[in-house]
Amino acid sequence: MDLHPRLLRVFVTVAEELHFGRAAARLYVAQQALSRDVRRLEEQLGAALFTRSTRRVELTPEGARLLSGARRLLALHDELVAEVSGARGPLLVDVNMQGHEPPQPLVRARELAPGVEILARFHGGLASGVAAMREGRLDVSFGRFAGLPADVRKGLAQVPVRLDPLALLVPEDHPLAALEEVPLGVLADFPLDAMAGNPATTEWTDLGERLAEEFGLTLATPHAPPVGSHEMGLYLQRHQEPVLATAKIGGIPGAVVRPLVAPVPLALENLVFPEGLRHPGLDALLQAVTEFRRVGRGLRRPPHSWLPEADEAVLRRSGHGHGDGDLRGPAVLSPHDIPKII
């Protein structure tokens, strides 16, 4: 059986819109032609993909199973066409934190490749970003790679970017706000919110769990996660529990950031993308990461610091570890070099 990409593209568009009229308008085709293509695909597969009524359109279980694979196949199809024809769409990069400054390597990559379109997206966490990559809706993300399950990491390349000191985000009237720095021993008296209720940031919750296990901390009860700076401020006031964050976070109304010390816990931020991805925007991003690590020494371990063993292993595999901040390997990273260093 040969499934034509056009039929799959029609199916995916209807699945995203759940409305035949809007899907037809989006594809610039007549609704009658779009409906005919959907029926043809259903006949080839021998299964109904949508349930239709006068009021709504819904995916059947068979349609839901087809959707993820169809997205991946279309993404591969479009990538192949782009490689052969020389045409490229924009590089879609997840910046993780809505409303905050984009990562420095992203800013630098845009300077290095002014003729390449690099677009920032917000998915709220690496776990969410990886899911978007699988569906062809995202190319690159930043985050803690070691915190993802092994089956989720499969097929992904990662490049260490920087070691971020961890901190607490607390309301201005919280007892810990009176401290300039918060020793981990003091934090043991307060439940720590590691965003356990947020499925988009499971890699971050994993970091909180490892920190709690190592230093005898108590994790807070999971809550429904906030989205955006304003909602985070309200979230903190409502629950009054210190939230695990990086020291670079800011701009949360009614909140202050307090670094964690004794020792300084760290999070390893990585650049993550599908193995085999080829794009001039990715080349620029890898060059920017090279510069950032060399000039900013983003992988240098501060004294008296702590990093989970899983993240230590990532650094060792990439040629770093135990305080060595110098870049080893090629002068400028490229996608072809990644299998040698991850």
C-alpha cells in the first residue's frame, strides 16, 4: 500500500482543525475535494478516521493512532524535499520560558546567520518540546536532557551548553525572602515545589527529586502548573511554597529569587535536537554554542557545587566534567560531529 503524502497532509490538517471548512481554507482547496481525499485515505486504510456530525468532527481511535506517525512522515518528506531542492523552512527553537530573554546562543545564532530564519517557540519544558519534535512541530529545544526517560531520549542528540546554579523563587513575604542566600540545610524545613504537577517539565521534577533525595528535602504536593509570569506570581502567593528555579529567572510579580548554597546545586542545560537534523540555522546555533562555552566558560564547575550523577555522565560523555570548562573537540561543532561527542 502506498499512501500519498497529499492524503496524509489533508488528514493532518483536518485533525488539527477538527473542521472540514477551516481545513479546506487552510489548504486552499474546495471542501468537496478535501472530503473526497479523506474518504480515499479511509478506504485505503480500511478504517474510519473521523466521526462526523452536523455540530462537530472528532478523531476515531484509529485516526488518533495515525496522527502522530503521519506528522513524522510528513516532516521527513518535507526535509527530504528541502535537502534535494535546497529550499529550507525556518528553524523552530523552543525557548522554554515565556516572556523571558531568549538563550544567548539563540541571539548569537541569528547574528551569525542573518539570512536564515530562526523562530522562537514556547513549549514550557523539554519534555513538552521533545513531544513537539516527534510530531514535526519543533526542531530544537533547550533543557535538562538527563532528566528524560531513556526511551524518550532515543533518537535525540544533545550538546551541553551551560551549568546553571539553582535558586528558589519565593513570595516577597515568605520567611526565606529575608535571606540573601538559602543553605540547603535551611530549605529542609520547607516543602520544595519542583513543578511535579506539570507534565511539560518532567525533567525538572526529576532534578527536584534527586536534590531532595540527596539532601533530605521534602517535596511539595503537586499543583496545577501556571503559564506565564503573571500566573506564576499568583501561584506563589496562593501556595506559599518555594519553587525550584535557576538563578537567571526573574520578572515574576511579587516574587524574589534566592540562590541555593552549601553546596551550590547545578542544572545542566543542553541543546537538544533530532539525530540527523540538517539545517543552516542549526549550524549557526552549534557555532554559537561553541563560542558561548569558550568565551563564557558555561561548563565550568563552581567550587562546593553539586550535580546529579546522571548529568555528570552527560558531561563525561561530551568530554567535560569535574570542573573542566574548556571546550574539547572540533573548533566549531556541526551536526556531523555530534555522534562523536554525545
